[in-house]
Amino acid sequence: GGCAGVSSEKRAAYRQEAGAAGAMAGFPREMAALVRQSNAAALAERLALTSADASKRQFVDYMKTKSYTAVLSESERVMSADWAEVVCHSVKAAIGVIDQNLSEAYMHQEASVEAYLRIFKTLTKQWLPVLKQLLIDLRKLGGQVDKELRADGKGTEACKLESAGRIMRKMLAQELRDEENDKLVSRTQGALFVANQCNKVFFALNTLKHVRSLVLPPMMQVHEYPTPDRVTWSYFQGRMALMESRFEEAEKDLAFAFNNCPAAYASNRRLILSYLVPVRLLLHQNRPSPTRRAALPSAALLQQYKLVEFNKLVQAFRSGNVKLFDEALEENQDFYIKKAIYFLLHKLKLCVYRNLFKKAYNIIGKSQIKLEVLVCAVRAAGGDADDQQVECMLANLIHQGLVKGYIAHKQQVVVLKKDDPFRVNA
């Protein structure tokens, strides 16, 4: 009844002002309560850039009408200055995303992470969910800004992902200095997660020299970290070993990643397989190890994970079909180059010839074979090689221990060991 003489315009203004005040009070007070309750999971959920929380949406609208410093000052009445910065910068980052101003969004997300860094050094592992959410959003946002800048022809300014990597390394260094000796509560529990985020940045930027410089806290072994973090770590370690031609290590790490990645994450398993398949092809000559259950992937496995790019390649490898192998390399060249495995697969060509020679040996059934016979086999399989090239291939295979025997050059004969010349000792 007290509003009987008030115009409808004024009533609307009162409601708007009350709503704004509610928004101002609501979200920061709720976040402050979650901090007091140590409810890190709920805090992380609301700080996420993708959060659809109604209270946060109201606060976003309110913050659009006020200056950052004014809102920060108001927020500091209900929470510590550092937490107020975490919350306000995070909301400003969300506003930047909504307004499609990604550079502005990244700047505030970075400031939010920096503020949390100041808080996190006094906290325990129960606060890791907040750290994880802030870092994931920072990395993704950094990548999006750089992509946008490159698309606008401003490639030289595309450095946000690099900046995100520096912050993550700072976070990792902070975790290394954690003096809490109890592994159950120490924030070093998050070190492998942070290292994985660093790896994602390094691989995206192709700054792989930094991968080797990552140091984990000495108080914990890799096997003591949560399995999801170990899977990601093993995947990147496997890829690094692959690039450095440490194939046995690569196979071991990638096999662990694949075998421990839940079936529900089909796209991740597909990603791991795209590197595990070529490694296992390369190691196919070796005696199976405990992790190498099947060196050659089945057609069903490749179909299940939509890796049709390997169908022809595996078929050619298995049968020693040189022409089919060359066709597979050419047809899927873009895919192999994108995965950085093109040159690795080129190394397989010698193994394809080995399988072809093994096929010829099984047909002839003699330990002495004229080189001209093997030249004919190569040409029949679609290859283009003369006597000298075939002799050179055989010499390489013998030198690498992939074929047991020797070449009688004058007689143009290869003399193979009588007892399984194509079996390779581990």
C-alpha cells in the first residue's frame, strides 16, 4: 500500500535497483560462504567460464554497469582481497567471452589465476579443483585468442598461450616448494596435472625443449598421482620418446595411456592409438613384450576408432606390398604430417621390404637366394628397385639384425641363416 502514489516507472526503477543490489550482494556472498565452507568443487564450478549459474549471470549483468574497481571494493567487504580479485576477474573474463572480446577475457582470466596463486601457496590439495578449472580455462582461452589474432593477420601478437605456459610453470615451481610432508594433504598432488597443462601448451606451440625441463616434486613418484593425470603424462612422454626415436619407451608409455584411458573417452583413445599404431608397426620385428599384446592392429580396432588412415598401411606392411604402402603414404600424407609421424612411417618402408623378402623366402624354401629373385619379388610387389638397391636394402636389414645372414657380393647371392633367419631376438 506504501507504493500507491508511486508511478509505474518509479516502481520499475525501484525493482531494478533492488535487483542490482541483490545481484551485488548475492554472488560474492555465496562465493564467500563457499570459501568459508572450503567447498572447492562448488567454487570451481561457478568460476568456470562456461558456468550457467543464475546468481553469477545476475552478477555479470550488474558488473557490466559498474567499474571494476567499484565492484572489487564492494566484494572486499564480504571476502578477502585476494579472493575478491579471483572472483571479480573471473566474472570479467566471462563478460569478455559473452561480448566476444577474447583478448579482454584472457587478460582478466590471467589476473584471476595470478590472484589465486597468492592464495594457493597457503592451501592444501582439497583446493585443487579451483586451480584445475582456472588453468584449463586459461589455456583454452589463450589458444582461442592466438587463433583469432592469427586469423586477423596479427600472428606476431599471438603470444597468450605462451604467457599461459609461463604462469603454469610458475605454479609448478610453487608446488615444488610445498613444505607439507603429508602426501595426503600436500598440494603437490596437483603437480602432475599442472605439468600436463604445460605439456599441452608446449606441444601446441611446438616448444618441445621445455618438455624435458619439467620437474616434478621429489616427494612423490609418478605412480602415486591420480590415474587420469598419469594417463595424460604417459601420452605426452610417449610422444616425446617417439620424436626422439626411443621407440621401446614410446611404446611402453603409449600402451599404458591407452590401456588405462576409460572406454568412454573414445576420442582420447583414438588420439593415443594414432601414435601407438606406428610405434608397434616399427617394433613388430621384436619379440612381444608384456605390454605389446598385438603388434599389428586388427581391422576391427581401426574401424572402431575411425583410424581408416592406417587400414591400407597395415595391410601393405603385413603382406609386404610395396605399391600399396606407397599409395597409403600418399593418400594420407596430410593426416600423417599433421600427426608428425610421416617420417616415422617412411622408416617402415624398409620393414615392408623385409616382410616381402620373408614371403619370398617362405615360398622358395632355401637358405641361399639369388638377388635377382628378390629384385623380381620387389617389382612384382609394385616396387621400383634394381640389383644394387635391393642389395643395399638387405645390407641394412642384416646390419639392423632384422635378417640373419650375409651377402655374397660376387655371386650376387644372399645366404640366410638356416634356423629362422627372420626371427629377431629381443
